[in-house]
Amino acid sequence: MTRSVIVTGGFGVLGSAVAEVFASRGDKVARIDYAPTASAPLAGSLEIGGIDLTDVEATKGALAKVVAANGGIDVLVNVAGGFAWETLEDGSLATWAKMQSMNVMTGATITQLALPELKKSEAGRIVNIGAGGAVKAGMGMGAYAASKSGVHRMTEALAEELAGSSVTANAVLPSIIDTPTNRADMPDADYSEWVSPDAVAKVIHFLASADGAAITGALIPVSRGG
């Protein structure tokens, strides 16, 4: 069965990997991103750029385009988000609000607005991106970890809210993802210990598959994969 899949943050490294996995399995994919355009197009994908996912009306407009083009929404993967490293003493309180907005409110907004369509699906799936670093926060990770912990709690609460419906809600908790940005930020790190975007994407695809139907409310660590 061909499904309608939305990947937020779909123009980024992880979002692109997720979109590619679903597209390669024959699904209709829509990539929604804050960036105006993708650096590399994905063949057959509906590309919707310039969307602030904390803006309700803009998000409604993007979802309407997806429903019109792909006939509904079966899978929502919330990749959109951001990262900041700074200590509380020397950092900015504005960073805490920014992380909350980028990591929690983006997902909360589009999920709430997409739920009517997801609940029409025979097997609706929501997969959020949490963080291994939010299970126990290290120095400088307070604002980021607090926001990703919010994603974890939102996922758990949403799964209970949707109990008895056709929709599941889960989150993956990657360790450090092997991206060009992370390599530039941590040039002396051992990249072999990092998880590849493709490995994360395959776990997400499993959770969204028929074989993942029995899993909901789970926070799944993803820490291996070359």
C-alpha cells in the first residue's frame, strides 16, 4: 500500500535520509522545511519550503497542500528542530525559549493539526526525534536537553491519548548523528562511534511500518550504525 508521508525538517541531513528511505519503498513523500528550498531535490517528493512550523496558519497551509496532492496523511515524522550548546551561567535565557520553540512547539503544532487526517488512516504513524543526550544532560546541554525531554514526554502522553485509535506515537533517541555539521563542530571526535543518518532513518521506517504496529509510546535509543 502506498502511503502519504510527511517529513518535517525534510531538507536537512537526517530529514533527507528519512525521506529517501520512505520514497525508496514506494511511499508518497512530502518534505516540509523552514528553509526556502532544498539543496538537493528528491525525485517525486512534494517540496514545501519556507514554513515556520510554530505558525499555525502556515502549517495548516502546508498540510492542505499535502492532502490535496497525496490524498491524506498516513505518517508524520517530526525531524525539524535545532541544537545549542551553552552553559546556564554564561548563556542566554533566550536560548531556552528558542530550543523549546524549535524542538517542542514545531512538533506539537503540526501534530495537532495533522491528527484529523492521521486518524482517518488505517495505520497512522507519528515518529518524533528525541535525543539520547536528553536522558541525562551534560554540561552545556541544559536548554537542548530540556526541550528534547519535552519531546519525550509529549510522545508518551500522545500515545496514551491515541490509545484505541489507529495511530501510534513513538520517538527515536539518537546519540550523536554523523553529519557534516557535527564533524565540523567536533573535529577530534571518533566518528566511528556515531550513528549514521541512514541507520536512524531505517529505525523510523520500521516504527512506521505494519511490523511496528504493536509499538506505541516507546522511546527507542539509536546509537549504532555506520
